[in-house]
Amino acid sequence: MPQASIQEFERLPLRVHSFLAGIPLHDAWFVDLPHWRAGVTLDDFLRTGGNCLCTPSSLVRTLLDIRFFVGRFFGWDQEPVATACKSFATRLTDTDHLRSLAAAGTRDGFFRVVYRFENEQLVELINRTVHAAALSTLVETATGYRFYFGIYVRNVSRFTPFYMALVDPFRRLIVYPSLLRSVRARWNQAFGSN
């Protein structure tokens, strides 16, 4: 699955650009989806899968199991004390709260929702290794749809850059390509027969 250029991703008309100003975009990915019908929003897509767009492959589940085992051993997955790292949800404006289709802090797998707009969702994970946010958006193009997935990472300690360097090969070569293939399969299952 191809990575999107930072420039392409930042040209998209998304709230995240101003919302996470100052938080580095670690990388961005995309997957092109067939145009089964017009006017599909990210929210439509989320609702077809019970708010879950992808299913991890057995290899990805194995990698996650190893990561969580190591994380439990070293205490990585505990959230830092409240004063150390504030949720990105503290940046929400009244307008953001009104637009969001899910309350900030709602659990979404390993993540917590920051906001979920009709065509843009931001979720976050805070632990002792990283404060990460994942942005999903769906853009209708002339020939189909493009699903974007952007990862933002804020350091929580001096360990964060080392941790990211350690997991990046697995994320880039195995995890994200697998998840994006799963997004495409879910899309075809949800809209391909219409």
C-alpha cells in the first residue's frame, strides 16, 4: 500500500491540520477504493462495520500480542500521570464538540475517540512510549474514493524516538499495509453488492 506524501495529505481540507498544529505528522497512507456509489461518507462506512473499518490479519494480531506482552513486562502501556500528557481532546472547541458524532473519550479498540465528524475521525493512544493520534478520512474522487490514514506522534519521553524507530519497520512493512487491505475488503463487502 502506498504512503501519501506529506504535501498531498496536508492539502486535504481537514480539521486535523489546525487542530494538531505543532504535533508532527509521522506518516500518511492511502488506499484507493472502487466507486460503487456516490456520496459515501466516512461515517456511512464506519456504521457498516460497527465502527470498525479493518480486521487485523493473523500476522498483525501476533505482532500486537508480542508488543503487548513486552509492553506489560516493561510497563509501557500504562498511561502516564495526568499532568504529564494531556489528551488532544482538551483542544476541542465548542464547535468541534457540536460537530462530533461520538463523544471525546469513547473507546475505539486500543484508542480513544478525540472527534468523529462526518468525513474525518481522530483517535488517540497515550502510554509511556508515545502519545499517538490516528486520522482517518474518506475523499470522493473523480474515479472512486481514497481512504487516508495519517499518524501523528508526540514524544512523551526521550524513549519515544527509539521506540518509534524500533516499531517503524513492522508498522510500515506489515501492519499498515495489512490494515489498509482490510479496509478495502470491508469497503467491497459493504458497498460492492449495491
